[in-house]
Amino acid sequence: MDDRFRWRATGQSTQELHNRIDNREKYLPETVEAAVEELKSRGETFSDEELEVIAQDMQARRDMAKTPPGYDTLFNDFEKSKQVEDPDAPAFYTKRVIYIFSILFSVLFGSILFAINVGKTPKRLNAIWIVFYGLAFTVVQSLIAQRLNASLPIAVIGGIAGSYPLNYFFWGKFLGNDTLYRPSPIWIPLIIGIAFSAAILYILITYNPAGV
């Protein structure tokens, strides 16, 4: 077990530790296991049956997060099985959020959200490559849109195509397809995205009224 979970458990009250065990479906298996070990170190006893049930539940939780081949898509709720309420779990923007924001605000915007996810892991230095991918994709997408004079269709198609490597290649490589996490709130990036889009629209209307 990771020492971080043991250390965090030592700072919890007995009631808080019991709450993690009683509501273990909401927590990381490591958090629950650390809670059990900490309570045992405080003199509490568990029957063999209790320990067996807890162990089985935690193994089932780990198994639930494993993605069946071909089943991990944005159009089902399987991803929710990887989401927990545990404050010790990493907070990630979900695949669905990255997909939608890539379409609405550009693949660069979606890649920044993904890079924020990566920045919370031991592979944080790879976040710069994620942003570089989003920037390169968005530049190429813009050039194609200008050449074809079809900005909106290219934006939608590009958002779908550009988010695919983020969610189905980079996620597994840098975050892990079996990683349990907390969904990050979307309000701040949503406000930023709307404000940025409004500013771009204002510039287009102000400096090129005939083209709007």
C-alpha cells in the first residue's frame, strides 16, 4: 500500500475512518484499506468475515474500473464506474468534458484541460507535449478551414477527430485507463471558454462586419 494513504489515515478520526469503510463504494480501495489498517493499529478488531467482505468489495471496485475491450466510449456510462468521491483521489476533467470542450472551444482548449489532468500525475512533464499536440492540431485545423471556407463544419469535425487521441491514446498512456478519479468541476473552464469565444466574436464583428 502507498505510504501516502497510511499517512492520511493517521490524521482521520475514528468516526471518519469508519465512514470510509461503511461507504467504501465512494472511496479508493487504498483509502479503505488504509482505514482498516489504521483502526486495527488503534486497537479495533475485525472478524475474518468482515475483512473478507471488505477485501472482496475492494477487488470488485478495482475490477469494475477495468475497461472491457471496445466498450469504453463516450456514449455510455461506463466511465462513471471510474469516478469516486474520495478527496484523496486525483481530480480529472472527464473524457466527456474534454470531448465537448474540444468541439465547442477548439482542440487546443481540450488539450489544455487534459494537460491539467496529466499535471496531477507523476508523468506531469508530459503535459507540455499534450498542449503542443493541441496547438499543432488547431493550427492545421484553422488552415484547412480557411482553405475550404467552412469554419463551423471543420470546427465540429476537427473537435471530434482531435479529441479522439486525447481520450483513447493519451489517456491510457499518461493517466491509465483503470485509474479511479474525482470529476473536476467544469465551471471555471466553461466561463473562460465562453469569455474567449465572445472576445473572438466581438473582434470579428468589429473588424470584419461584412464577413459575419
